[in-house]
Amino acid sequence: MNIHTASKVSLLLSLSVTTFCVAETTQLSNGEVSQLTPVQQLGKHIFFDKNLSSPVGQSCASCHDPKAAFSEPDLNTPVSNGAVEGRTGTRNTPLISYTAFSPVFHFDNEESLYFGGQFLDGRAANLTEQAKKPFLNVDEMNNRDEAEVVDKLRLAAYANLFKQVYGLDVLNNTSQAFQAIAEALAAFESTPVFNRFSSKYDYFLAGQVELTEQESKGLELFNDANKGNCAACHPSSSDSKQPPLFTDFSYDNLGTPKNPEILAKKGQDFVDLGLGAIVNNVNENGKFKVPTLRNIAKTAPYMHNGVFQTLREAVDFYNTRDTDAKWGVPEIAENVNKDELGDLNLNADEIDAIVAFLRTLTDGYHPETSAHFAADSGLLTLPLVSIENNAAKTALTSAVLKEIAGSSPRRYRLVDLQKSKLAAPSDTGASPSFSTDNGMLEIPLIRVRNEAEFTAQLKRIISNNEDIFELVYLKPLQ
């Protein structure tokens, strides 16, 4: 069931974490990397390279971390921090999973609407053009120009791979090299690493699992044009062989209120015009691209400005925007969509049902491999863990960690480790993984009493010749 805030706080305390911090960027498994073509592997190197910013220290993955479904992993800010200390963007960092499916930015004369493109405002026509812009954005990676990025890549350990893929002379031409960098990133972001289609809903569509009663009710409300009406912009079915993407790639002004945290950074008069500023048309002011709802439970906070902290709050806004004064006035009052949201007349149970359904859209579902934490015993059970290093094939084990009472930051002692009897899931990102190279234990999904779910990251330390794991990152799945 979908728990209320008080219960969720209790569960957080049972895990003994009261703040969220960002640990190391989650790396890909050996199994995932082995499936990449040379150009995709090149894109992977560029995506995780922290030397391509100015000053060094920020990569694409810094704001689009795999542990958060390739969105911002830091819960403490509605916008991402840039490479330069004190600089931030103006928007909540969107997840980039499934963005490869967005059509080229265009205006549909038949529907009189803009569709597709990249970024929330459509300012990049396609994924390759999108990949160029963060390198040169002063609030992001802050490079002076294309030449500065290419100069840094010449010194990279993967520079020879770059030449193998694009030719020995490619780095001699700045424009061609920068174009190649963007193309490699786009190729990487088009792989199954970003587009898993491995949620519970995908298993449901394949006839392999059943939704719970609450999840089924949520799906019904989601599709009902007279109730949630979510499917009007986030289609839950597909006419093609490809599973539904839960977006129609259109643009909409939802009447979202301003976020005081962004105003504090950018000034009280700051207004984000969205699509209107890109196409220079006041009739498009306040409109932002409809995002996919896949992995939505991992990507809090919500809306283009991160004004809502929880998924339930966002659904409640859709429900009562026009009937409850608590939401405040829209950031841009013109062009607000008043036909498909604002007064949905959903009761509390119906909101909970829609949220329960949205949680089924999280990739990495595999019932036999889900980690479980028992607050009463302090046991963290991992039925299937992939143990990897760069020099060896993946080994599969099961493990049990026990919470060390009174430890702060929270620590867990390894109490059981044995060869797993389970087969590896087809989705290599579904189960927990441990890297002997960096000592990081990545847990995409922890269930607590079957009531709440979290994603977590722990780091192995050696204490008194014992394997101890320290909790360094915890994020509730909404």
C-alpha cells in the first residue's frame, strides 16, 4: 500500500538515516559494458568523465546518475549544482532514460502543437544536439568553447578509442571532434542501459505478473478520461511492438507555482518562459515537454522547477489545483491547461492508487532479487548480488548484512555470504551489485515491510578484519 508521510518518516528512522548525501557516481556493470559497441563504449567513457568540465569534477553522470534513473541524485536541491561552486541551473534536472525515443523537434500543423526535441523547453532538436550544450553551459560544465572540451579529450585515457571509432585525424579538427563527442554520447544514451523496459508494468504487459488490487485500480483511474485522465498525455499503451513510453512528447503549461528555492538563487522576479522563449511566441509561454513517467518514483522532486517533493503531492496538485488555494498562483497564468487537470475529484484512496500504479513503472523489477530490510532485527537481506571487478567475470552470491546498533553514520556487518541459487535476471541493472575495485555496494531497490522502497549505496570498509558496509546514500522511491 502507499504509506503516509508519518509512516515513511518512521521507516527512514528505522534505517537510521536522517539526511541524504551523494556518494560516488554509480558505475555500470561488466555485463552491461560488454554489450556495448565501440562507439557506445566511447560514449560511456565520455558520459562518466569528470575531467571534461571546468574546473574538473563534473561529468554528465554527476547530474544524471544511474542510481537515480539517470536524474539528479541529490535530494537537497531542486536544481543541480554546476562545476563552478555556487552556480546552479534554473530547472529540476530531468531523467534522460528513454529520451532517445523523442522525435525531432517540430510543429504539427494538424494538431497545432509542438512535439519532440530535447530538454524541457525543446531547445535542442535531437539527442546529438542536446549532448553538446551542457559542456558549454556556465551553470553546468562551464567550458569556454568547443576547443577546450576537445583539448581535454586529447589527454583522456580513451583518446585512442576515439581515434579508432572516428579516424586518426578526428582530433585535429575541433568542430568535427566536438560533433563526434556528441554523436558518441547519443549512441550510448540510445542503448538498453538507459532504456531498460524492465518495470513491473512491463512484466504485467508480458503476462508474467499480476498487478495488486490497488495497482490495478490505479491503472484504471490513470486511463479513465473522466477521472485521472493521465493517459491523455502519458499513454499507457502502444500501437507498436515497442512498450508504451508514457509520454506523447507534447508541451503543456500545468499551472505549476514558482519554487521559492529557485527564486532565492535567481531573484524574486525570475520567470521561466519554457517553450515560449525558444519559439518566441507568447502563446507557448510556460509550456514544458511532457516527460515520460517511467522511473518517476526515482526522480523526486517533481515539475520543471522541482517545487513538489513527493509523487503523491504532484498527483494531488493535478487533482486540486483549481479548487485548493494552498497551491498558490501559477508561475505563468496564461496558456494553462484547464481541460485535463485541476479538478479531478479524486479521493485520497484514488490518489494513493494512482501513485501505487506509478511505482510499477520503475525499471529493475525482479521479485526474486529484491533486497529486504527488517527493522526489528536489523537484517538487510540481499538474495542476489553481482560481484564484479575489471579483471574477472561476474560472480553471483547472496548476502545478509546486520545493522551495527548505535553506529553513526549507519554501518552494517556482513554476517552471511554464499553462492546464489538464483539465476541472474535478464536486466543486469535489477539486482544489487558490488565492485571489488571501488568497494561500492549498489542496491537499486530495498523493500521495507513491503510498505516502502528505497535505493541505496553502501561503501565497504575493513574494521577489525571484518567486512563492514557504511551507508552513504539513501533515497526513498516515491
